[in-house]
Amino acid sequence: MDFKSSPEPEKLNVAIIGAGIAGLTLAIALENHPLINTTIYEKATELKEIGASIALGPNGLRTLERLGLNDVISDENGYRGTGTAGMVYRHWKTNEVLGTDVHADVKEWLHQTTRFHRGHLHGKLAEHVSRESIKLGKKVVGIEIVEEGVTVTFADGSITEADIAVGADGLRSGVRQALVPGFKLKWSGSVAFRSVFDASLVESIPDLPEDSAHWWGPETNFFSSRLGRNMYTVVGGVTVDPDDPDARFKDVAWDDDGDVELLREDYKNWNPVVKALTEVTPYIRYHPNFSCSGPLDTWVFGDRVTLIGDAAHAHGGAYATGGSLAIDDAYALYLSLISVFPVSAPERPSLKEIRNALELYESTRRPHAEKLLKIVHAGNNAKVEKIQNGKGETDEQLRERAAKGSNTAWLHEHDVVKAFAEAQGVYKGENGEVSDISARL
Ligand SMILES: Cc1cc2nc3c(=O)[nH]c(=O)nc-3n(C[C@H](O)[C@H](O)[C@H](O)COP(=O)(O)OP(=O)(O)OC[C@H]3O[C@@H](n4cnc5c(N)ncnc54)[C@H](O)[C@@H]3O)c2cc1C
């Protein structure tokens, strides 16, 4: 291998594996750096997203705004409803509002929780990345770290070399698998029934809430929301005992075609709004819920490789926060890299500086992600225990739980820049200087 034969030896070559939300966000941030070459390697042969919805909370929205991506988070691309609550919880039978998650400290309209068609969010992000830097049809199957750099091997037999490689390749990360071969994913026993369709189909439904709604029932929930660009989404689902070898849906695969009649059947006794929504839903697709079975021991491999987004900490999508986490991971890694390699740097960072940057990224993000994984696993285990013990929730308990809401301000309003400054040891308190930290680097 000749790492010195790179056409631009003075630049730092960063290989990003995966052109999803994390990979695109990182590329957008790094492309502004005149001394960094970024290349994204994506296994798909075209850039597109599955037809499902995705929410971004104030944390992810703020970060995209910091990157100047106002068109991505605009009201045209995403839907904010009345902008008064992150989530509204309703009763499955009566449709009454039981609780709301109100943001604790979100003043700007653009930072209010926003819901998108995944394709619209992804497509808009992709518009900000230079097309030549995205290599399609490049599925990573191996990664080797040597002193001079990283060698990435693809399923088509080709290889590439880089100074740093970032695994942004999602839930079933090939980079993670190559570096941590024993790592396992875990099925929670839940399968979501998802659909996205034109909002014209719901316009005649009486009493349809303007804000996104989560109806909580004794055994399952139902979610519906308008999305940007006049789309609408519904999400139903079931939870079964994942340890039961005969469990329903045990063998469904990601994004499999589903049976919409099943959705209608499962929700036929719910309140008239939910029932009407299932009747206009034209199709469903199945999405089994997998997460990392536990936290990784490290996010830094051989001084030159790290993971971001679902590759580092897939939590199964609970609290609709995976997209924002991926965005904030990308931004924290960007801040960490420019802290050792500012645009004015006279030379490339040393290997030790690269390692310091990757460790700084890890200490900015890992405690936050692990806190979430712990909460999610505890919640999943409790659900399965309820099924295994055959002990459902009483209506009173359900109402009590919904009234409390999700208590997720720590998650949705997390400030990655403040966390980065804390990890760096330069955070100066609430009125300190963190807001302009990226300008100082
Ligand atoms: C149906 C669905 C609904 C969701 N809803 C929400 C929501 O409402 N709110 C929310 O915050 N989060 C939601 N999530 C989770 C959120 O989308 C993820 O957490 C987020 O997309 C993670 O981004 P990522 O870039 O890490 O991974 P991904 O977006 O999965 O991107 C990974 C990319 O890597 C590519 N890739 C995979 N393997 C390889 C390989 N070996 N070589 C090269 N490329 C590879 C993939 O093709 C893909 O393009 C949802 C996820 C799904 C799928």
C-alpha cells in the first residue's frame, strides 16, 4: 500500500461509510474545510430513502441550522403543526388528550419538533454534498487499520485508502461488524406497521388533530401526523414475546410489504379518528424494531476509525430521536476534528492528534447515547415482561403514564455544542462562550 501517493498529500482524507443522515451531515460540515477531502461510500446504487416518516427534535434542528441548512428544516420540507408540543398523547378509545410533551426551553419556530418524509429530509441534505464525493454501489465488507492509514475493502473487490474512516452505515453497520465481529443486535419484539401517503386522503376525517398524535392503548399504540410537502403518515404495530419461537412476525424483514387489512382489524375498536385513519391508509410496510444489544466498549478503533449514528448506538427509534442523534454525532465529530485541525493549521494533524480528536468526539457523545440505550432497554424489557406475565395495564395506569409524558427534554433539547465544550473542559457555565465555539476553532 502506498498511502503517500495520494494526489493531494497535504489534505486529510476522510472516508465516510454510508450516505444516510449521519454520513451526509458529516460530509456537509467537513466539505467547508479546505484541507479535508471527504468521500462518502454508499452501498446503495442510487440515493434514496424508504417511504417512512422521521421526526427531528430541537437538538437536530438547531444543529442543521448551525450548518446553514435552513432549506432542509424549512416549513416547506417539514411539518411543525401548531408548534406547541413535541408530542400529544391521547386515549385510544375516547380520543381525549391525556398528556403532552412540551419543550422546556425552545423559543425559535424553526427549532420546534418537525416531521418529514424521510426521502424529503435525506434528499435535501444530499443537495448540499458535492455529487462527485459520493461513490454509490460501494458496500464495505472489510476495514484494516495500519500505521499510515486505513484500508477499506468493498464487496466489488475494490479497495480505498484514507487517513480516517467513519462508519456512518447505520443499524447493520459493516464497519462495526468488521471491527467488533461478536457484536449483536437485539429484536425488542415490536414490529411497526408504517405508511406514508398523500394528505388529501385524510382531509375529510372529522376531528383529525392538527398536531401529531400518539394514541396509547392497553396493548399497543397508534401514531399519526402530517408531514412536510403535503404528506401524511400513520404508524401502528404490535409487540410480541421475542423469546417465543412461534411469535407472530418473528420472520418479517425490514420494509417488507404488509397486509393493510391487519392494521384495520387490529384497530377496529379504537376511537373513530384512528379507525378512519386505518380505513384510508392505502398500504403498510413492516419494520421490526432492532437495537444494539448493549453499548460498545469503545467508539475509537486503531486511532483512525470511529462510528457515528446508528452504527455507534442504534436504540431502535424510541422517542423518535435517532435522526437527531445521528446529526449531533456528525456535528460533534466535526467539532472534534477541527479542534485538532483548524482551517488555519499549517500542517496535517499527527496520529496522536487524530486519536485525541476521536476520543473527544467519543466523550462528547457516548455518555448521552448510553444513557438513552439504558432507558430503552429497561422499557423494552418491561414491555416483554408484561406480555410474558400476561399482566396488562389498567386504564387508570395508562392514563397516569400518559399524563406524565415522556420526560425527554434532556434528549430532545440536548445541546451538542455545550456537551462538546464540557468534554473539552472549556465550558464556562450558562452565560459562557460556548455559543461561538465553532467560530473559535
Ligand atoms: C422507518 C424508520 C423510521 C424512523 N423514525 C424515526 C423518527 O421519527 N425520528 C428519528 O429521530 N429517528 C427515526 N428513525 C431512526 C433514524 O432514521 C436513524 O436513527 C437515523 O437514520 C440514523 O442515521 P444513520 O445515518 O446512522 O443511518 P442510516 O440513515 O440508516 O444510514 C446508513 C447508510 O449506510 C448505508 N450502508 C449500510 N451498510 C453499508 C455498508 N456496508 N457499506 C456502505 N454503505 C452502507 C445505508 O444504505 C444507508 O444509506 C427511523 C428509522 C426508520 C428506518
